[in-house]
Amino acid sequence: MKKTKSEMAKKRVVKLEGNQNAVKLVDWETVDRLLSVGCIGEEIAQFLGISYDTIQRHCVSEKGTSFADYVKNGNGNFKVSLRRLQARSASGYVENVRDDEGKIIDRRIVPPSVTMQIWLGKQFLGQRDQVESTVHLPELKVQPINKDEQDKINDSLEKLNESYPDIQPES
């Protein structure tokens, strides 16, 4: 049976009625589910409709640890699950096909993902794509210049040297 949004919202944060400064209780089951999909602390607090500071205080009093450490541990579990799924995808697996009652009616072979194998090799084994590039430049022909052209170049260089006396030509 699917829950409505209002039922889910009631479960997320329970407000004790009768007081303007109502105490908010944290639903740790929801927090753990959010951590299992990689949510960070700020996202969890926003989802629950409470401030990060409030959830931090509850975590210290109810769990005996800071919320940052609780999130770190929960996200660690998420990372382990993600790595397991990546390894499974890279190596291939057999998937059970189930009917509406949950009984296995068939098996499907999911082949290894070469893309995932390559990606994991780059991440963990330092493998990389070998890129070869070749540049073909046209052949340059050097032509001698005559005396008048050489004189014009020398005059331009002298003017530059006079304009920028601090800059010395390379030898």
C-alpha cells in the first residue's frame, strides 16, 4: 500500500502539539534511508523540515555522536554499496525475473559492461587512453633578403631599442 505525501511528511518529523516551541523528533529510519542513497547532512535536514543544528543536537543526545560523523558513516555504507554495484556491472551477473507474487519465473544473464571495466581500470589501476598525435607542418622555404630590406629591418630594430631601453635583445 502506497503512502500519501501527508502520511510520509507526518513520519518524517513528529511535532509535539500544544507549544509554539514544539520539540521535533527525528525519524532515524528515514535518515538512514536517505544516507543509503548518498544524501548529505544539509539535504537530510531539509527533507525532514528541520534545521541542521536541530538534527545535530538530537544526534548527539540520541545516537551519542555528531551528525557529521553519523552522516560520514552512513555515506561510507553508500560508497561500499556503489562500489559493489560497479564491480557487479563490470563482471556481469544473473538477474532473477519475478512474477507479481515474488516467485522466480526466469533468469536473465546481464553481460559484463566493458565501459565500466574501462572506467574502473582508469580509476583504480591508473590506466589511461593512449593518445597519439602527429603534427604535419608545411616545409618552410627561406629566401635571402636584399640589402634594402635588411636596412629597413635594422632601422626598425634600432627604433624599438630606443623606445624600450630597459629591454635588451637576446644574444
